[in-house]
Amino acid sequence: MSGQTKVKLATAWLDGCSGCHMSLLDVDELLVALVERVELVYGPLVDTPEYPEAVDVALVEGAVSSIGDQKLAQTIRSKTRILISLGDCAVTSNVPSMRNTIPVKKLLERLYIEGADAAPAIPTDGVPALLRHAVPLAEVVKVDIHIPGCPPAPGAIAHVLTSLLDGKKPELAGLVKFG
């Protein structure tokens, strides 16, 4: 990936807590160095409504839990050269999968009907339907690199990004752990 033109970097947040994005921001000084080599083209920190074409690297946080997550994951994969599963929710479906033993209809009724103090109704307008189960990103699309952790260590994220930018394959042994 080394070269004169900036690498197009995207990030996405599916069903997760945003802790992985916080770890990305915690790479501290590396953010300054990345500005010279990377163009952030999509993500929660960028005001771009649609996923762009020809993205070099995408970091995707969170499990795939809804039709919207599934569609976004498929779009990202189709338009991205290197797709990175960022954090335990994306790698294993972690906390979002805790709902997998409860049928979706029962879950939604419990939350929005039985648990409502006022105006009980299951939201549908502009809300993507939940999938039967929350699943890891790799069950929906091909993932090239997995960075586990809840959240992943900033050093592991920095290592992956700098390795890729230097044209090297990231070696994560000893740098990452689940949980």
C-alpha cells in the first residue's frame, strides 16, 4: 500500500458500542502521521452518506444484527480491497449475540410493548428489521484481517494500519487478545 497517493480508509459501526472507534482514536500521535498517508472517506467521523467506491482499507466494528447491517457489510465488502473485522463484536458477535436465544418478535415485544411506560409500539419507520441472530462479520462477508479485543488495543490497531501502509502483512501474534 505504500506510494504517493493517500490510502482511502473507511470505518463503519454496526451493532456495537463504539468502543473500537474510541480505541482507534486512542492511537494518539499516530493520528497525526496518518493524516499524511490516509484519507478518511467514510465512517461516524465523516459526513458522507453513502459508502464510496474503491476504498483501500475498511475497519468494521460490531456484529451484523439487522438487515441494514447486512446490506452495509455487503456494500463495504464489494467496494473495499482490505476489510478488517475490528473488535470482539465484529470477530465473534460477542455482546450483541446475547439476544440470539430469544426470538426476535418476543424480544421486541418485551422491550417496546411490555417495557414501555408510554405509547407502547415496536418501531418500524426507518428502523431496519433485526436478523434472527446477531452474527460475526465473517459470516456475512469475507474478512481479510481480524483484530479481536473488547475493545482492541490501540497498539494493535496502529500496528495493522502502519503495516498495511508500509506494504507489509500485519503479524498480530502477541498483540491481540479476546476480551
